[in-house]
Amino acid sequence: MNDDISDMLREEKEREEIMDSIDRTLEIINDLPPNNPRIGVHFTSLIPLYLQINLDENARTVLEFAIKHGDGIAALAMYAGQMEERCIRKKTFLGNDFEEAMSGYTRLMELDPTQGNFLLGELFERKGNKKKAIVYYERTVNAKGYSAYINLAERKLNELRAEFE
């Protein structure tokens, strides 16, 4: 019973962190000039976040926007990567098959290395291997470009590093 409650609290905290990342990304978009080519990149980074918290309609809206504004290939790859992650999570991670989840996330890294590193960090953190989780979160933070996963990884790193101090 206590495990169920702690799982619910952890999931709610993760949802809040993702919503914070979405809000920060939208603030960045609002601060950009209307013709800035980076707008599409930032919008595209919202896709996996929306899908991760089951806001599928929002993700499809962003995907349609990206396609209309010339960022369709990146958006489709992001969408496909997140759907792949969702399948891996349902089949393996929730079933506690960590080896299969690790294999799936490693394949996902080919589509989106930042997302793959973040998810591997999350996997090791849940498995209890916090030092290995830190390695993957650091890889996420050090990734080039922009990804909302970088913000999430920075938070996770701060929390884990605080535990080791």
C-alpha cells in the first residue's frame, strides 16, 4: 500500500516537473521574435513532453504546426521516438524488465540521444543505481542544441548530487 502511495506521489512530482519544462519552453518561444527559425525547434521539443503526460492532442497540434512551418522531419522523428518510448515503458519498464527497457532506450538513442540518455538516467535511478543515473543525466545536460529533457535532467542531477553531499 505504501509503495502505491509513493509511486503516485513520484508520478505526480514528475508530471509537475514536465509541466514546468513545458512552461519554460513556452516562455522561451514567447520571447523569440516571430520570424526566428528556432521557434520550430522549441515547439518540436514539446512533443515528447506532451506525450509523456498523455496530452496526445497537444502533441499532435505541435506536430501539425511543425510540419506547416518546415520542421516536420524533426517533429516526426521526435513523435516517433516518444511513441517508441511509450511502447518500451508499457512492455518492459512497468513490468520491471530493466534489461529489456535498457535495450529499448539504447535503440531510442539513435532517434534522439538527449531523450535516450535522460530515460536511461531515469531507469538507473529507479533501479537504485544513482551513480550511473548521474552519468546519464550529465550526458543529457551536456547535449548540444535544445531539449526540454535538459531542464529535467538538471533538476534530477541537483537532487541526486544533494543526496551524495
